[in-house]
Amino acid sequence: MIVRCLKVDEVPEELGKVKIGLALVLIGLAFGVGMGISFGVNEDAYKSYIAKGVESHPQVHDEKSKDKIWRYAQRAHFHATGIAAFSLGLIILVMFSDMKARLKTVSSVLIGLSGFYPLAWFTMFWVAPSIGRDPAHDYFLTELFTYIGVGGLLLGALILLANLYLGLFQEDIGT
């Protein structure tokens, strides 16, 4: 495993290779932090939204629905901040790796797409009051966000790990 030390003047160039992935991660982090702030400012708005939906559509709910749907909103917040922090670390590893420049961009963007996974939990929170918990899990956007987020993270991390541990995708030393 080779991780080379960057000179101070190389950092902006290397940062440029991962800036799109980094931007996606920072947007995901802002989403998670923003949700946390909104919980602190007005948690009752979330719970009221859930209660109104459950009361309007009692045929698709049971006694656990309000608590479980509220938990979906919390999971969106927890996953957004946790996955963003984890992904930020991976992108820093990508930046300092000896991976080819183009693959640094590709892997960082894929890792940045991990921010879509928390949106799956948010979508379930958003639609479950009107369609029920089980259909919210199978909702098109829920599944789309899950596949994009998990698939992007796994593929981006796989590229990074293949570079770090197997020496694949290395930049030519002479360039």
C-alpha cells in the first residue's frame, strides 16, 4: 500500500480531483445537521405531520405507526450525519492515494452519492403517513435513493480499497 505525502502546493490540485464528491458529502452533512436543528427548533411539526396523516388514513396504520414513522425522520438525520462523516474520511483517503486522477474523481463522486441513502429514510417519513409503513418501504423514490446511496458507496469504496490494498488503478509515477 502506497500513500504518498503531498507537498503543500499539490493540495489544491488534488482537492480539485475530489471536489464534486466532496460537495455531495458536504450537502449530505448539511442536510443531516439541518434536520437536527429543525428537530430542536420544532420537533412538534414533524410529529403533527405524522399524526395528521395517520388520522386521515387510519386504514393503513396500526398503533405503532406514529412512533415508527417518527423514527424514520430520526434515521434520516442519523444516517445523513454518520454517512457524511464516514464518506468524508473515505474521500480524504482517495485524495491522498496514488490512484489515477480520473478514478479519484469517479470514486469520490460515487462515495459522495452515499448521501442519497438518508433521503430514502426521509422519503419513508414523508410518504408513510398517507400510504402506510410497508408501502413506504417499497415506494419508488425510497428504493431509488437506497440503490443510488448504497451502490455508490460500495462501488466507490471498492475502487479505493482495490487501489490501497491491491495496487490497482495507480497513477504512473512518471506523470
